[in-house]
Amino acid sequence: MELYIQILVVACLTGMTSLLAHRSAAVFHDGIRPILPQLIEGYMNRREAGSIAFGLSIGFVASVGISFTLKTGLLNAWLLFLPTDILGVLAINSLLAFGLGAAWGVLILTCLLPVNHLLTALPVDVLGSLGELSSPVVAGFALFPLVAIFYQFGWKHSLIAAVVVLMARVLVVRYFPHLNPESIEIFYRHGDAAGDCDYARPAPPWR
């Protein structure tokens, strides 16, 4: 019963994201967003837009999405939502967009465990090698909030954020080895960036 609920939730989620991409309301990949006005205004057909979306997304799907999911057994946004961007842009109508997106979610959720077992049974550590593909990319994503803090609030705020994140990484590696330290870094750095934005926001006039 739990598996069916998971399949239903993931299918609805990926179907909705594909539908949003089809209607040019929202996409997960920032690089696809600039081509949506051309698609809406008719300067580009769906095949051309889908080709661009595929070229921009396939590298992230292979290097981060698939490798991270197979190594950890956890679904991630790159694997779920980048393909739904492509499917939504390519679909000729809203119903097909939702159906293709939902089918992608069901496919990923049902095939994840068998593929993981198959790769684990091989005499070579394939999963470890696949995990190494995603490590540099995830580490790079973890640096983005730190760069944003540096540009928006100066080197002092950036240095404080870097120290906090470094301490968090050390604690995770030391006391929580089952957690992914890069994901904790991303969480803390986004939290630092949000906190700095709230701190820098001018007070309302009624204060």
C-alpha cells in the first residue's frame, strides 16, 4: 500500500511539472526559461524547443540525476524534473504533457530498486564510480549561495557563512556519516543567504 501511495504522489508531481512546462508557466531548468516566450509567440515550434531543452538537460540528468539516485537510492529533482521539462515542452497538448510526465515518475520509481540491485550484484563497484560523477557537481552547487552572499553583502558575511558551513560539514562527517555532507552544505548556505536577505531588508515604516 505504501508503494502505491508513493507512485501516486510522484506521478502527480511529475505530471504537474510537465503540464506547467507545456503551458510555459514554470520550468525547473533556468536555461530553458528564456526560450519559452519564443515558443509562446510562435517564433519557435515545439520540436525545436524540445531539442534545446534536451541538449541543456541531458548532461545534468546523466551526471547528477541518475548517478546520485543509483548511489543513494533517493530520488532527486534533477532526475525527476529535468526530463519533465523536456516532455512538457515537446507535448502537443496538455493531456499528453500530464500523461508523459506521470509516466516518467512511475517509470523512475518502479525501476529504481531493480536497477540498483542489478548494479550491486556486479563484481565491479559501479555504484561507487557513478557516485563520483555527481560529487563535483553537487559540491559546485553548494558554493553558489556563498558566492551570492559575497556579491550581495560583502566578504565579511561571506566569511561568516563559510565558517558556519565548514563547521556543519565537519560535524556531519564526524557524527552523522550516513548523511551526505554536500546536501547539508547546500541547506546551510541557502539558510545563510535567506538570513542575510532578511537581515538586510529595510524595516517597515510602522516599526
